[in-house]
Amino acid sequence: MSRPNLLLIILDATRADACSCYGAGRLTTPCLDAVAQDGTLYEQAISAAPWTLPAFASIFTGFYPSQLGIEETRCLDPSVPNLPGLLAEDGYETFGVTGNIWLGPEFGLTRGFGRLHRLWQLFQAKEEMSRTRRLADPSEPGARSGRSGRWLTGNPFRNLANAAYGRFWSFHRDYGARRTATPFIRWLRGRRSSWFACVHYLEAHLEYRPPRAWARRFAGDWQEASRLLNQDQWRRAWRHMAGMEKLSESELRAWRDLYLAEVAYADQQMGDLIAALRASGALDNTLLAITGDHGESLGEHGLLNHQYAVHEPLLRVPLVIRYPGVFAAGQRVSGQVQTLDLFRTILDAAGTEAPSTPSRSLRPGMGHGRQVTVSEYGVPRMPDARRLRRYGLRPEQVRPLLRGLTALRTETHKIVEGTDGSLALYDLCTDPREEHDLAAEQPGKAAELQAMLTTFREQHRSVLPVEGRSAEEMDAGTLSRLRGLGYLE
């Protein structure tokens, strides 16, 4: 019997409670709901990080971000085996499609994909005008001399077209949801053996600019939503988080409505892709896993986007697995799991030997469920001066946000340690929104969870070579795309 196909769909910036099968209160995700009816839904799936690069790194390697040093190097060390690479070595055909520059080849996560379709390229090419340059070796040809030499690498006319397309047209109407299924379906038609594919939807990421029909469907106050659609949403988000220009309650409602519209739009597009897979006859021999890489803040704790916190809206994501005969239809698992558990789960389904990592297989009967889950957020960098000027902010207004955070979560409580010495304790049963810090009131409980976090750190040390890796410097093309997504500061 042939091995199963493996399809991993990742919904960027999608929090669990935005999905109707997780109690959103509105019909936002009928496709995901239908997959959950045919498969198993995990009610407490926790991401290892609140933003894309470390979150994806954990899913693709089964390690926690701190073990990979990924927040410091911004690149997955080639000594660390990753999911597409392991499956390719074991005979799987591999394919990826993404619109997020962090999934570009220069950051190391997509090593092992036989084909990677980048939605910011008009003509798919190995050459990247956004190629990364190493800080460690400034003598490398072209390392600090601009991009002129790379225009002539490969086909210069294709390079020019790709650069213009990525800058001006590729995400003009959406983040690529309408274009995501096409390359996957074309690739699928040529498959003659078992395959692994990762499909990444970026729609729920700021800026929220859903198609007008979707915005109208979800916006309670269309006039307010329309005004926000036409504003610089990044400026509003940053000034709001810095406490300089707070969104009103009506603006926050419209902001949330636009976000839900994006979630719903991505779900509809995902449904079309799954329908094509069903029509091909491959669906029932495919392990289909759908998750979010991380969630999104929508005003909770004064925050927007997915920075500066490790609260539940950023860490609790949807996770549904469909594989007939293995994962029970209609089952809901209440215990905690982590998205990094997908690493061993997928390798287990493929029959591929997995390296030793903290990942655990979610296959029924394997004893899944975690007493504790851990999420990490490295110390963020100060936004660059140009961005601060654009948003009318000064460094001192942003500096209080610049701290690293680690969260340890049990079934009932959560502790958050900051690199600035801060400590917070929440009772998730009585205070699911994490509004009341109990660290001072319950020092015994805080000490108990701190001890668990200390044990975790001792047991999950770095897996990098002793010499480690240097940080990476990115050129203007990569920086521009990352700034467009609100990442690099």
C-alpha cells in the first residue's frame, strides 16, 4: 500500500476564537468546520511563538525557538533537519506555496522543497533580488555593494519583472489567496508518487483589506470599516500600541470585523483548494492538517497585530487533522498540544524516522496531551528611525514594549516571565482574558510555575553547533517586504 500524501495548510495570524468551530459566534470558517467534522479538532493548540519565523521554525523542526536561536540569527541553521528535507530524503515529492517573505529560501525554513512557489514572483526563479547577505563575511562579493551585480544573475529581464511585480502588483488586491490554489493544483496533476505539500495563506495578516464583498458581509458598521480600509493601518496600530492615538471602541469593532472578514475569505479560498484535492481523488489518502502559525491581538491589553505579548489571542490557534481511519471523525481533544507536535505527527504518518526533538505525535493511541506548553518571544528590536518618523513616534514611546517574554501554560494557569524582570500569573479558568495578574496575591503558585519553567529551560537547551551562527543582514528588497508585513524594525 502506498504511503499517504501529506498536506499542511497554515493560516497566518489566525487565532482559534476567530473560527466558528472554536466558538467565534459568527459563521467565519465553514470549510474548516467541515474538515473538523470529518477529522479531529484540538481545542487547546498552542503555538511556540507569536510571530511567523520562529513559529514556522518550530513546526518544521519540532524544536522550540530558543533551541534554534532563530530569533537572533533570523535563519534556520543547516545542521537542523527540517520537515520538507526529511520527507524529500525519504522519497516524498515536496512542494510549498507562500506569500510571506520569511518563507523565502534565504531564511532556511524551506530547505528540502522540490519546488517552492513564491507569490511575490511573477516568474518563478531561483534568483532572488531579496537575497540575504551575511554580516559574518563582509568580503563576500557584493556583500555591501548594493544589488547591481545580482541583476545579471540568471535572466536579468526576469529579475527586473519579478522585482517590479513584488514591489507594485503582487499583493495589490489581497495577500495571494486567489492565486494560491493554482500552482498547487498544477503541481498536483503531475504527481506519480506520495507527496508532501505546505500551503500558506497570509490573508489574516495586517493590513486587513479583504475584498469589499467580504468586508460588507462582516462589518457591523460599514462606514467605519470603509474609513479604516482606506487608512494607513500600520500607523494606527503602532500609535495605538504606543498609547499615542488610541482607536475608539467603534474603530476597534470595525478593526475586528475586517479581521474576521479576512479569516472568512481565506477559509473560502482554502475550501476551493480542498475541493480540487477531493476532485483529484487524492483527499482520502491524504493526511490533511490545518493550523495557524500564531494568532493576532485585536485590542486586548492595548495591543494590535502580533507583537510584544504572549497572551492567549496570540498563542491559541486552530488545529484540525483529517485522515480517515486514523484520526476519528468529529472528535474534539481538550488537552493541551503544541503546533510543533505536527512535526512528529506528519513524519509518523509517513513512516519516516524522526530525529529526537520535543515534538510528540498526535496520532491516536500515542499518548498525546501535554501537562505544560511553552511559548517564547525574543527581545524585539527598536523600530528603525525612518519608521518611527513615519508614524510620528519617538524611541522612548516604544521602548517599554521591547522585552522578551516566555510563557508556561498548564491546564489551569499561566505564568509569563519577561527579560525586564517582570512576572505575571493568570488563572485561565476564572480569568481566560488574562486581565488580573495574580503573581503578588499567589506567590506560592507563581513559584511553582517558575520552577517548572526553570526545569523546562534546563531540559531544552540550544541544539546549535558550539560555534553557533552569525546574524544575517538583508538587502533593501527583503527589508521592504518585511516592513510591508510589519516585521523588521
